[in-house]
Amino acid sequence: MLKKELEIFNFQDLLEHFPLRHIDRTRLTPIGSITPAIDFLQAAGRLVSLEVMGEKAGKRLVGQLRDNTGTLELVWFQGISWVQKNLVLGSVYLVYGRLGFFLGLPQINHPEIEAFTPDKAEGKNFLEPVYPATEKLKTRGLGGRQIGKLTQQLIAMIKERDLPENLPGKLVSQFGFPSRYEAIRNMHFPADADTFEKATNRIKFEELFIAQIRMGLIKSQRHRYSQGNIFSQVGDLFNRFYKDHLPFELTGAQKRVLREIRNDTGHGRQMNRLLQGDVGSGKTIVALLCMLLAADNGFQSVLMAPTEILANQHYTGLKKLLEGMPVRIEILTGSTKKSARNILFPALENGEVHFLISTHAVLEDPVKFKNLGLAVVDEQHRFGVAQRARLWKKAAIPPHVLVMTATPIPRTLAMTAYGDLDYSVIDELPPGRKPIKTVHRFEHARAKVMDFIKEEITKGRQAYIIFPLIEESEKLDYENLMRGYENVKAFFPEPKYWISMVHGRQTALVKETNMQRFVKGDTQIMVSTTVIEVGVNVPNASVMVIESSEKFGLSQLHQLRGRVGRGADQSFCILLTGVKPTINSKERIKIMCSTNDGFKIAEKDLELRGPGDISGTRQSGELNFKLANLLADKQIMQAARETAQSILDADPDLNSPDNLQLKTFLQSQKGKTGWSRIS
């Protein structure tokens, strides 16, 4: 049960199942002085009644706990028979839990409850841990209190040698940390609040420091030992394109990133670089210049996109940019016909094709290159580690890797989540781009919003109307979309207006066809429940309407907004909401209306959601720290990163006597960690 519910498989897991908080068992609140300002309540009293109420789904057990000042209601919805067997009417109990009110009366649902004895109130600073548990465990008699007793027994049995130190001795002294053994003991059963705080800081630092050391070693070893093709010259293709074909002057940020890539690829080690840039910042041009650099040095390149529509878009855009250049660019997707493959595969293998744009199709065994030197991966979190590894094996020397993402990741998080990669950011937009105007409108202003779309369509523009995935039910999503679609059709009747629709029930072919109709301008409006693919480029689309926008996260809203603003015309994003959005929703919408900066939005998103729900940052390993919080613990994280870096700078293989126990610990953890290099 502990395995399934809490992922506690062994003693180590139990020791690292840290308490949510500690409560002072000597402090009791008289029931008569309870106020709504109290969050968690601890009280003692006599159990004067216990009664089952309601039937079937509404069945519950209600108890009355009384002291000499008032009465507190205790309620159980699950495990009723177990509670009835274990509680005795007339006995005195100590209860603890989150306070609520029902019909004005104080109430605790599913309280922690135990027999009350006077000695509970005699000791001083009696700090008792409160552990996370699930309702299932509580009904089996394995609630937070029982987990605490198990942990107490385990800690009484272990010795210091069972929890050897994993930080260098100098570090422990420098920061005044308790030993690892003391820290873990004091996380569970501290003598006082100060002892607990010191233990917490030690464990947080350890988690962040070990993660930084682990990734620093991967990066350091790659820099020192990995073999990579040398792109020694900037030749005719690069210079000719730069001089005659570049559609706009590169920004300072693009030039800086190109210098970093030139440095990486010129030293005979494999490049592994993450290129982060907001929507429309010009990552694709940087990728193309890198591919031309590879071609100048006699190497082929592949650009992998996660979907066929994005692959086709990259192919069309790059082919147009390369018109008149002596390079051959081809595309390979799941839809590529056998006759075309029969021509393409030999041309790839003999080196006639310089650039291949592809989806997962490039990973198939028949696809062979003469000398693959560069792999550009667009939106890398859509490709698994095993898939990428198959691509790297298509060359005798692993190709240089440039990973691109348009999902802004706060720098603090990126340096932790992607610490094993070199990291570049394009933080400027190309000149001439007009910022998207974002506005918030309530549901009752829908008619005015539709009139505005008509005005834009009259100017020859196009619009997206996006509906959220409201429930975890495809049926409800579909019904919601169809209602929305009929509503849109009422405002935009055929044949004056034409509408494309994309949703989850359509086949890939129908989705592709409907999307292409919009891309080509055959329809003026795209209605969708699915998030329009990252990177979809329709420069003529100038309006993005997001229905029920209070139901979207900040990052989602920003990604959707980025589907417009890709042409020279002024673009607009309209956030439609119900009349009473929550405080959190209002905050998100306010941020969206105040800035177009994806990095500011990502920082705010991290702040609002916390670091426990960061999607797409790392497919092959989560930031699964037990205690450390990337937002709240920035100072500890900075200290951990700087300390790890200085240790690796001085002793890159951790061979010095000072670092041997750290090295031993890392070796003992091999295979237990989700962190993984990109290739």
C-alpha cells in the first residue's frame, strides 16, 4: 500500500518522506474560542456522540467533540466502519486537522485523532511531525500519525554510519551544516524550530548541489572527451547567403548565438546546445546559418520537427530562402510516397542532399547519410531520448546537436533543468515586428468581438478562435466545440465567410487538410479545441480569440497568442472570459495584457503555479526534489550552483581526497536518477 500510494519502496524512501509541518502538541485551542482565522486546529475534548447520517453517496459519520467551552463537529466520508470500531463514546481525544465551518459551526473533516493523555501536555516544545498521507492509507490505519510512528522506530534503529556524509567536509564546515545523519533526524523530530530550519537548509542545499554536480560532470566530460566534427571554415555558402539572401539584418542576440555555435563547432568536440527564443525571435534563421556552415565544411544537416505540418512549413520557408543557392534541400515525412523515397534515400547516402527536413520518419533504418554533421531538433520535448539516440547513430562521429524551443523557461529553471547543455537565448525580436495588442473582454461583449473580426476579414486578414479542453472528456470537449462552432457560424454565415475546424476526433488527414485550407487562405477563420501547433506560421492571421481564457495556463495563453503577429500588420489577441473569473485567473489575464515578453510571463507562471508543474522542460527527468523549491529557494540554489561549479573547476573528475565521498555517493546513486544527457 505504501508503495502504490506514496512510492515508499524501502527504508531510504521512508526517511525521505519528510513531514509537511510540525505541530506543538502542548498547544490546545479551547473550542469556544475557535475563529475563522484559524487554518489548522488542535483541540481536546470528550466524544459525546457518533452517528451515521445520509445514504449511499451522501453517507457520512458525524461525531461531536465537547470541552467545557463548546462543541466541535468531526466528519468522516470514508473509512466509516474502521473509525466506528476504533473510537469509544465518552473517551477524551486529541484531534487535529484543517478547520472548516458548516452552517456556522466549526468542523474538521477526516481529523487526525488519538486518545488524549495528560502527559501529551506536560513536555515542552513537543513538536510532532505531520506527514502527507492519502485517504486510502488512512482507511487502512496508515495515516500521517502511523507513518510518523514507523519513521520514529526506523530512526531509533539507524546509526550515523547508515547515513554517511555525501558533502565534502569543507562544505559542511563552511556553511555550518549539521551532518547528513543529524539533518535527516531533525527533519522528522527536531528539538525546536531552529534545529528544524538548519536541517531543512542542509537538505535543500544537498538536493540542488548534487543535481548541479551531476549535470556539471556530464557537461564537463562532454567538453573534454566527446568527439565532434570540426567546422573549421566559414565558406562561400554561408557568406553568399548572409550577403545576398538574408531577409533582414540579424539582431545582436542572433549574432551572439551564432558566435557561440561557431565556437562550439570549431574545437573538435560535440556541440549540445539549447537555443531558447520567444515566438518569432528568429531561431529558424540561426538554424539555417548553422546548416550552411555545416555544408561549407562538407557535412549534411537534418532538421527534425515534431509534426508533418511543421516539417512542411520549415521546408517551404527554407526552400524559398535558399532559392538560387547551390544547395539541395529535401523533405521526408510519414506521407512521403515510396517513389519519392526511392529517389531520396540514395541521394542522402551519396551526399547529394545537403539539408533534410523531417519528422520521426528520419529515424527509420533505411534512412542513411553520407556524413551527417548537424542535427537541429525543433521543440525537443516532443522527442524521447531513445528516439534522439537513434538519430545520432546515423553518423560515425555523433553530429552536433542544436535543440530549439519556443517555450520560454525562466533562466533559473533552465540552468537547473538543462544544466548539462550549453545554453543560448535569443532575447530580441527582429526589427519591424509590431507587438501584439492583447485585451480582455467579458462574455457579454462577444457580439462586439465578432464585429471586430469581421472588420479584420474585410481588410483581407484571418482569425483563430480557440476553445479550451474543459473536461477530461472527449465527448464534452466535442459538444462544447460544436456549440461554439454553430455560434461562430451564426455570426459568419457561408458563403460570405468560410470556416476551418480542427478537433481531437478528426483523423490526421482531415486535421491536416483543414489546417492547410486555413494556411492557404481558403478559409478566413480557424475554430479549434486543440492547441494550435507551436510554430504554425500563417502571417496573414491577425486575430487570436481565446474562449474561456480563464481556463488556460499562462504559458498556454502565450503560446496561442504567438500564432498571430507573424506578418507586418498589427495583430490582436482577445481573451474572452466569464463574468466572474477567479483571483488567479484575473492575475494571469492582467499579466497577458501587460507584456509580450515570454520570459517575464514564464517567471510569473512559475511563481503562480510553483515549480511542481513545469511541463515540457525535461522529458527524461523531472525536477523531483523532496524539499527544494526553485522559486522560493533562489539564494540556496545560487549558492549550490556556484559551489558545484568551483569544485568541478578545481577537480573535474572529483578525484581529490576532499571529494571522494561525494564521488562515492554519486556512484552509489547511478541508475537511480532521471537526469540524462540530451544525446
